[in-house]
Amino acid sequence: MQAYQLVGTYSRFFDRMMTNADLPARLALKFFWGLNEAAHQKFLAQAFAGIPENFSGRILEVPVGTGVLSLPVYKNIDGAEIFCVDYSDKMLDAARARAEQMNLRGIKFIQGDVGNLPFENNFFDLVLSINGFHVFPDKNSAWEETYRVLRRGGIFCGCMYVKGENARTDFFAEKFCDRQGFFCPPHETLSTLQRTLEKKYSRVEVSHVESFAGFICSK
């Protein structure tokens, strides 16, 4: 749980980095994550590739963070009922404020734990997780709960850090992110992520841009 609150504390820099917004953010993305501008665009496309065009239905995003990446996507999804969950109050406050600024109405922001989601079985048509699973402290519960609340035939998609694709990123993740409590090991590799998802889902696609894996699964 400490990781959620720590990331919330540093949400302003998190926003700039994830959007490649300025020179310090671009330098951080390139040096620590191996993402130049072109790779950053591929990362964004990969992260949201699982959302079908003209999607309508119930979406759960967990964690929503500040909404800096997902809220612009939701602006173009008119027919969806969207629920955004995060453990960090600071992240939720930032996401609510951003939604208001963007004139996004009807999104439900809920404080909650991915390991104990406050929803019925088979409630959602799509579950989205952007940069969440490398932060969640109880990954087994997170896999179980995101699966439980997704209906049969629904889509589970998003992205996460995986180790083994970039030595500099792995060093940074282990020596800084893990030790400071921003990330919670153990971390998946591309192959272990594929196997983990295939144990639950009928169709699994895993891709990667540097150390960020993208996944699209059907239940």
C-alpha cells in the first residue's frame, strides 16, 4: 500500500514523464526507460490497443492514477460507463480535477484496493490497467480480482513494466523504484507474463516497447 501513496505524492512529475511533456521528462524517459519520442508514441498506442473502436459498455480502470493518459482516451468514448479506481486519494483528487477541466461527465471515481474490488462478479465488459501491476503489492489478488469482475467474453488489457528487456531500466527499477517503494517486486518477464495470463484467459496477446509490456486478453 505504501507504493500507491508514494506515487501519489510524486504525481506531478509522474504526469510530465508519462506524457513526455518537457525536457527533464524526455531525458528521464530516454535514459531510464529507453523511450525516445517515437517509442513513447508506440508505448501509448500499445497501452490502449485493447479498447475497441466505438466501444460501449462498462469499463473498469485500475489504477487510474491521475488520469493523465486515460482521460483523453475516454473523451472519445461516448457510449461507455466508466469506473476509475485507485488506492491513493491524491491520485483520485488529481484525476477528478482533470476530468472536470476536460468537461468529462459521468465518470465514477472510487477509492479502493485492486485486491478487493467493490464490484459484483462479471460486472465489467472491459478491465484496463495502465502501469499498475508492477506497483501492486499483492499481485495474485490483483490477477484474481480483475478476472473476477470481468464478464465472460470481456477484454482485459493495458500495460506494465517487465524485467529482462533493458538492462539499464532493470537496474533503475531494482536499485531505486523497488527500494524506494515505488514498485513492488517480484516482477514479471515477457514469458512469465504470457504464462500467467494464459492460465486465466482464452486468448492472450503480449507485446512490448522496451521494458513496457502491453497485453490484450479475452476471458
